[in-house]
Amino acid sequence: MSDNEINDQVFIEKFKEAMLVIYKQNPGKWYNYKQVFRRVYQDPFNEDLSKYLENYSEKELKYLCIDVLEGLAKEGVLEDGMKGKFRILPTKRYVYGKLEFNYQGAAFVFDTENNLPIFLVKNKTHNALRGDTIKVSAYPSYSPDKAEGELIEVIERNKKEFSGRIQISEKFAFLSSDNNKYGIDIFIPLNKLNGAKNGQKAVAKITRWEIDDKNPIGEITQVLGNAGENNTEMNSLLVEYGFPLFFPSEVEDEADQIKEEITASEIKKRKDYRGITTFTIDPVDAKDFDDALSIRFLPNGNYEIGIHIADVSHYVKEGSALEEEAYFRATSVYLVDRVIPMLPEKLSNKVCSLRPGEDKLCYAAIFEMDNNAKVVSEWFGRTVIHSDRRFTYEEAQQVIETGEGDLKEEIKLMHSLAQKMRQERFSHGAITFDKVEVKFKLDENGMPVDVYLKENKDSNKLIEEFMLLANKKVAAFVGQKLSEEKGHEQTFVYRIHDKPVPEKLENFSFFAAKFGHKIKINSEKAIAQSLNQLMKDIKGKREENVLEQLAIRTMAKAVYTTQNIGHYGLAFDFYTHFTSPIRRYPDVMVHRLLTHYLNNGKSVEREGLEERCKHSTDMEIKASEAERSSVKFKQAQYLMGREGEIFDGMISGVTEWGLYVELVDSKCEGLIRVRDLKDDYYDLDEANYCLVGRRTNRRFQLGDPVRVKLKSADLLKKQIDFIMWDFNSADNADVKERRVSKKKDKPRGFAKPATKKGKRRR
């Protein structure tokens, strides 16, 4: 027999099958004949094949391997690539979905049919961006957890408009996107600049972008103004996160046509609460009052408490331009110096806003409660109210603290009930994070002149508890009571919060122990009790902010969905968002669903509702990111011109590229880059949240107090850079000089290779 001839057809088929298994188990991977042969020869497919292998020489088998691979390529089973490599051809099963990235940066789409992610081979996203709807050709999957595939086409761009800075040259122009997540430059023909000047901020709309084009082509649709100016930068970040700056004309026209007067016929359809004591409590600068409380003392010694919510769904009709715009925005956005409302001002600040001294239409949850804050009975439906008094949180707080002021008996009673409800929640395993909120005092030009900290006081907690009660009871009414009465689940919109990941909890427990705090993680109730106790124990201590931030990171993110699993953080089996329809679209959906079920409607279709929940969650995340971005801009603005000043701070984040430091007084956060830690080479120790010097073994750990000098405050990048004061000050120049002189015979460029703890960093 010649070296390349093997005539045993049974063996050849078995050999071919063994080779195909290797390719199928590694879809998207390229292997040459040597790589495949080595796997088959050293790890036989089965015992029968092993017996056959003994009958042939290694050389004969290698020739067979080549013949089989070439044959499979001719049959269209394998794809013949460069340098003699082959891979399994993708199946003709296509998956459509939104391009996403995991925390490691790997690109994928989620295959809902098989409930697993499909990762793009070698992260080849071409020019597809996060959130784009794409078409992927999926490989056969031999893994229960994930599969691989190839990007075939971008079906729909998630984002078509980008804000950024214009750069104009003699023959062309580019708009460089502000958002680092995208990092694209849009080519702008000079005849499409629409008045934009070099260096200005503008908005560009993409007009052409083929899948293999490196840069898209676009045109300027709006000039925002000069880079660095407050209004320009605020509008720029709104555009960057996908929030429109103006309402479309048809939406404004629809809003303008809504009449503020309430007809007698409409009042007859509702419970009339205009004669019942009613009031609102809101921030001092609030303009949209979407919730009010009513209170009535009952003859039996109990209390009737009403939570009245602006009846937005009465004015915003399904299928209207107002409805579509509200769904698209999904939420109001609260930047440092402005609010971008979900609804036009006519609705948000006038028609729907529960202003004092005016009749208003509401959707209400009415409860009879006893002196122990137990709900005796409940009613849900539409009301009409007349608010007697508008309190700010500060005014209500003064009544609580002094026992004097308008409606003092009502506020004191509701404060007492709220405290009891709060205590009850915690006894059932609720978790609280009373995070301090950073606020800026702005001058008439929007420039920050001071920073102050805002804490939740009893007046805030009073409102919070009654809103939680309404949200919980509405969700339980539909998800539990009605579902049991109907004999099957009634589709509804829930606000859910999953349990924390055990691994994250273990890591957090280990880190908290370094500060002397013990976290019990053996049961859900123990976890809640431990975390609540921790929040009390660290109050006012140096590790307070760090441990609170880490504790929050261990928690899952709350989302909107039709699939109820309860709310872990609040310890509620049923929870929804019912109380803020002026600023949250899911609340509008909840009002409509509640109306439908109160009118004996059948359970609604889940699919369309779930899509709206997903969109609402996505927009909520974008709004939070925009709000954080506006804070970062104001922080940079606040420190601008103070380069060289020394500040006390605390390490608030540790990464391989540097240390994030939060200043003690202003809570402004900036970065000390690793390259600016010039006394040593530093490696990241992820497990212990620290950077460790290789030579000095010096450690910079999360929570450590540090003294820093402001290096720069960049408004355009919304970025603050610090340098470590003790290693960069003139006072320590002689120390650095001595260190260098002692090491002249061993240049720093020849440092030891990085250990497994992290990459080599300077």
C-alpha cells in the first residue's frame, strides 16, 4: 500500500467523523491538517477508531487527513482558508438581535430562541456599534452556555445622530464623537457643514455607512455652540445619550390642544376627594408635582390614607403623538442645571401637575390603616382632588421636628405610620442605602460656585414609604389577587430586583472584613440584616463611601419586566412603579393595565409589553449615564483654574490604569494615572482592590486616605486628573532624587516581568 492510499471505507468514514467533531466543537476556529491530525491521533474519537489507527503509519494517516479535509471543502462542509487552514462553514441559521458587549468587552447578540448568547468570532463587529440591530450567521453550538457566529449585516442603527467637535481642513471635515463608547469620526463634506465652524460642537446625522466603511458619511443638522460653554456641553451630552433637545411640533400642538378645565361629566366618573385634606411634599425647585397624600380620620379610630397620582393616561391617549414621544423618551432626565421632561411643559408643569388650589384628575390607591400601619382595606381607581398645601421637604421636616406648623396633626400622624411601615420592611429583610447626594450651587450663568451634600431626612422617608405602599399594593392586587380570582396569571409590568450574585457577596464580605466589619451571607435575611447594620456602623467613618459603593455594586440592577420575581432590595414579593407617570413611562403603562383589569379585561399579550419594558429600562440607564456625565462636567468646571491646589481625598476606585480619588470636601472625583506614580512600577491586585509597587511593595487600596494635587480639569473630556502629592511635591524632590541615584546601575527600564496579579504598569 502506498503512503497516501487507505482503502478501508469504514475507517475513512470514522476518521472523517472524528475530524468533523473537532471542527463542530470549535465553530469559527481555523485548523490546518497538522492541528486536526494531532487531536485525532493523540485523543482518538472512540475505541473502534483507536484499533484502526494501529494498522496504519503516521505518514499514511497524515495523507488521509489532507485528503479528507480537501474533500470536505469540496462538499461545502468546510471552508478553505489561507495557509492550508479550514473551518466549519456557518449554518444558514440567522439570528437577529442587538449588539451588546459583556464586561470583558466581548461582542455578542442574544439568541432568544435557544436562550444563549452568540459571540462574534474574534469580536469582528466591523462598523456595528453597541445597540445596533444586526444579522448574525450562527455556527452549530456544542456548548450549553454560548455559541459563536459571524456578523452578516447591520439591519438598523441604534444611533444615527452624534454630537462632537468639528475639525475642518482645506478639503474635508470630520466630527469626532464625544462618547468614548463609540469613538467614531464622521466624514462631513464641506457643503454639508450647515454653518458649523472649526472647533465648535455640533450634531451630525449619518447619511451613509456601508458595513465595510471605516468612517461614516454625514451632515451637520444642528450647531450647538462653542466647545466648553455650559449650554453647549449640556445639550451635547443629551444628544450623545439619545435624548432629543426639543419636542416635535406635532407633539407640542397636541399638548396645546388639551383643555385644563375639568368637566362636570368627568368628575361624576370619579371619587371626589376635593373636600378631604390633601397636600404635596416635593423638592423646593420642583415644578411637576405628580403625587399627593390625602388623610381622613375615621369614626372607628382608623385612618384613610390616599395616595393620589397625576392621571397622565387620561390626557395621553394610546396612538397619539404624545404617547409615542413619551414612550420614545421613557423618562425625564435630571441634569445638574436642568430637567429634560418626558412630557411637554403644558402637561408636566400645568395640566397634570398637582398644584395647590387647583382641581386635578388623579389615579389613586386608597387605604384604610390602623394605628399600627396595617392595611385594613384597599381601593384603586380614579379620583379628583384639590390640594390644600404645597410643602417643600424642608417645610415638612420642620413640622416633624418641631411639631408646629400647617397640617401638623396630619403630618405627625403620617410620619408615625411611615416609621412603622419602614420598620416592618426592614424586619422582612429590606436593605437601605442612604447615600448622600452631591448638589451644586450655580450662578446665573450655570457656573458651580459651591458644592453641598443632600441627605434624605424624615420628610423624604415619609413620602417614600407611602409611595412604596402604593407601588407594592397595586402590583399585588393584579399579580396576586386578580390572578388568583381569574385562575391564571394576569400580565403586568413589574419593577424587579434579583438576588445578589453569591461570588460578589463573598468578595465584598472579604473586603469589608479588612475594615473590621463582618457580613453574614448564609441566608437572605442574614445578608439584609448584615448590610443594614454595616451602613449604620460605617456612618461618618473614612470607609463609609467605599463600602457603600461596593455594597451597591454587589446588588443586581432593578429592571422593568412582565416576569415577576419580586424585589430583593425592598423585600417585596410584588412591586411596580405606579406613582410617577409624569416622569416615567412604565407608570403610564401600569395605569392603563390597572384600568383594563378593573374593567374586567382579559390578560393582555406579554410580548409587546415586554418590549416596552426593555426599552424603558434601557432609557433609564441612558438617563442615569447622562446625569452622571453632567455631574462630571460640573465637577471639572468647579475645579477649573485651581490647578496646583492640594486636596484631601480618598481612593474610590482601583484599576490597572490608575487610582480614582474622591475629594473629601467637594466629592469631586478624578484619576491618578499609573504613569504618574513615579516612585515604582505598580501591578493591579484585583482581589484586594489595590495597586502594589513591585520594588517598594507600597499599596494603594480602595478606601485609603490620600493627599493629591490637581493636575488638570478638562471640560471637553469631563475629566479631572490628580497627582499624588507626597511623591510629586517639591518637598519630596530630594527623596525621589536619592531613589534614582541609588539605582543608577539598574535602569528602571529593566524591571522584572509582571506577575500573575496584573499587567506591567508604570
